[in-house]
Amino acid sequence: MMHLLKIEWLKIKNYKAFLFISLFFLIGIFATNYIVYSVFHNIVNKSDAALLLSNFNPYDFEHVWQTVSYTSGYLLMLPSLLLIILVTNEYTFRTNRQNIIDGSSREEYANVKMMMALIVAATSTLFVVLTALAFAYSSEKDFSITGFSHVGYFFLKALSYNIIAIFISTLIKRTGFAIGIFFIYMGAENIIAQFLDVLSMKLKSSKNIDFGSLGDYLPMNSSDGLLSFPPTPLKSFTTSSLPTEYTWIVLGFAIFYLVLFSWLSRRLIIKKDL
Amino acid sequence: MNVLSINNISKNYGKVTALQNVSFSVPRGSVFGILGPNGSGKTTLLGIIMDVLKATGGTYKLFDENPDNQLRKRIGTLLETPNFYHYLSAVQNLKITAGIKQRGENDIERVLEIVSLTNRKNSTFSTYSLGMKQRLAIAAALLGDPEVLVLDEPTNGLDPVGIAEIRELIKLLASQGKTIIMASHMLDEVEKVCSHVAILKYGELITFGNVDEIFINDDIVEVASSNIDQLKDALNLMPGNLKVEIKGNIVQITFPVGSANLENVNQFCFEKGIVLSQLQIRKKSLESKFMELTN
């Protein structure tokens, strides 16, 4: 596998889009968190709401893992975009054919793309951890690992997005079209999720049926649903009307989709004409 | 030993049949031409052998073994179009090829020299002309000095000098004992370099074998005189049971290869009291033979 990854590295290390998107993503994570941090530090905590929030700082230890994971999650479309470009480039340049002709097996080719999704997700997660540490160490609270599971959820979300990106790329094959479908799907799923969430709330309030937020059981939303902003003291006012959060079920769905899309992508690469 | 043996390979695209029960084998050390008009299934066949297309039916073997990717690493292939990363240079692209083949990392300079791309080796692929892209694809096929080369229309997009160079290169490689499988619709290309040939038409194998056996070039003698019918009747009496046909205002006599003798023809007609106004020998062209086989 190492020599296959080395070949992937040769493909991307001089690719400007790779450098540009990576840089944009890394700066983006830091900048987005800095904005949220500034809002809390300079505006919320100096307003009347500060009393209600009782000095709640989302960037202190314990909360920081969840805050940075949740906030950074919004930027995960960038690494997905990068993977779409890298995978569809192979179709555009017909280098996927050439790689097989030159002696890669189709399985190796599929596996290394999956491995890329994993590495990109792991690198994104590593940067989230570093960002969280950088912010948290600027506060006075002592180091704590509590809440680190949210970093795991972030990793799962990153991996899910990446695998969906690879699936769409292997299915659509054209860069622009695949990017379009990815974002349209993302938007469409969010709209459907909103409807399902409203339905879930109605079911709970009118018939006392509580399946959790149904929208969380969709492919992208299942991994989104695991991440949320830390529960501020304000939030507790609203939770009573919300459906129960069945974390384990949502996690199960997220993993199920991950396996499903990995399997479908592999199948497309291994079985179809190139 | 056969480098490649194909057994009843078929390929359908929906209702369209691209290949139908094609079987033949390529002996080691041969320069094997796969000849056929556009759309006859040449590239499809090579695509199946290289595992980029899946056959609907049939099997094939590489080096007398069941095919796998390790065996493909021993073959240098240019299939259909030059496929490279547009944003990388020739050298960077060939490093990837060498990485996949797990051979030829130190061979990059040599192959670039062969295809005369050394002075542009650090330019990105996207800046190359069509001919240069083709040259790079040939360089990639040569990387690591493989024992077998599969070249699909290798002279595509090359200028006359380039075409001549590639022909010489193929002859040189063949003389070094390499097996070369070459698909082409260029008859003279096949005639000039190939030892064996398979002819495909609409996905069916018309014939295959030694080039000299398949393209037996009959000798055709063309004659004319003032009375063409009288001439034909007279020629029908010539010994050897020859084919005699009127074509416009001339008569064609087909002799077995190498047996036509103009003096004898002239003598024979003179003895029959016919004075010839035209007498010439014409080798049957490969082209007309090809037309005959594929039509």
C-alpha cells in the first residue's frame, strides 16, 4: 500500500488545486473558529446575555473539542471538493485506464482512493485537534480530554463526506458535473432533513411518538447530526420540545452509509468498463 | 510460447456487438499486426486484454498464464490515446508510470531520448503538441525495456519523419527479439513491419497468420489490343488455367505469385495473330487484397 500511496503523492504534490484547496481549508478552520471565538469573547460575554450564560466559554477545555469539531465541520466540503477533483481528473485525463494498463489492479486502484479519503479525513482531524489545543491553551482552564469523542465524530463526518465525494465522482466521472451534483445533493438532503425534523417534532408533540430526529438518518445528516454546538445554558430551554437524540442509532446509520458508499464505489471501479 | 492467446472473446455494448468470438494467438518474438477498418474492434480487443474493458464472453492468457496485473507490468502499452496528467511534466508523468510498473525509474532519460523529447522533458504535458503527446506515450510504453509492446495506432498524429522514426524503432525492437502487438488501419504500416497479422471486420476475425501467407500478392498482367473480345478468347487458351477478365478496355490475367512472364504472354498472342497495344505487369496491392478480404 505504501508504494501505491507514494504514486498518489506524485500525482498531487505538484498540483496547484491541491495546494490551494488544502491551504484554504487549513486557514479556513483557524479563521472560522477565530470568528466564533471573537464573537463569544467580545460580544456575547460583554452583553446582558452573559449573565444567563454564566461565563460560558465554548473554547475552554471540555467544550473546546466539541466547539471546534462542530464549527470546522462546516468546512468539510473543501476536502470533499478536492477529492472530487482528484478522482474525476483521472477520468478526464483517462489516467485511470492508463494506471490499470500499466499494471495496477483494479482492486489496488479502488483501495488507494479509499485510503486517500481516509488520509484526507485523518489530516483534517489532526488539524482540528491542533486548532482546539491552540484555542484552549489560551484560556486558563486545565487540559481535559472530556468531550474528545466529538473529534471522533468530526473524523467520521469528514470520512463520510469524502466517501460520498468519491462515490459521486466514480459515478458521474466529469469534474464540473460531479461537483454540481455533490452540492445539489447536499442542499437537497438538508431540505429533506428539515422536513423530516419538523415531522419528528410534530409526531412527538401530537402523538408522543419519538423516533429521534428523522432527518439525522440521511447519509450526510447522519454524520452531521452527531456534531452540535456545546449545550449552552440557553439551549436547555428549548430541548424539551425536541425529539430525543439517539446518538448510537445515528452513529449506526453514519457507519452504515460509510460502508455502503465505499462498497458501491469499489464495485463501480472494479466491475465497470473504464 | 505464446505471449497472448485469445479464446472466443466477445464484447457487446447493449445490442451492438463489438467483438464476436475472436480467437487467435501471438507467438513470442513476432511483430503482430491487428488490422481492420475503423470500428472493427481493434481497440476494444486490446482494451479487454489490458483489463480496462470487461469481455462479455471468452477468455485470454498472457504469457500462457491466467492474466493479472503483475503480468501487465511486463508489457509496455499505448492504447488509443496518450493518457497523462496534464499538469505534470514528461519526467513527472513517467515517474508515475515507473512507480506503477515498479521498474524503469532509471530508464526515463533513455526513453525520452529515443522519442526526441529530452529538450522538452520538463514542460507540462498540456503544452505538448499532438505529436509530442504521442511520442511521450511511446516513451512510456518503452519504459523499463519490456519484453512485449502493445501499440495501438502508434503513428497517430505524427509527422512523416516521426512515422518513419517509429517504424525504424519497431523494426529495431523486433530485431532485439521483442514481441510487438500493433493495431492499425494503415496497411502499409503493417506491410512494412509486421510478421503476422490478424484481420478484423465488424468485430469478427476474418483471418490471421503469417503476413506472407495472408497477403499472397498475385501477379496481374494487363493487356490490350484492337479487338478486346478476340483477345480474351485467345488468352483463355493459355496454359495454366488462369483467370482472365475484361476490365474496361483492357484484359487482366491473374498469375500465381512470381509466375508472370511478359515475354511469354506477348509470344502467345503473336502466335494467335493478335498484336498487343498494351502489355504491363502490376503487383496486386495490399490495399486491394485488404478490400477483398474485408468486403
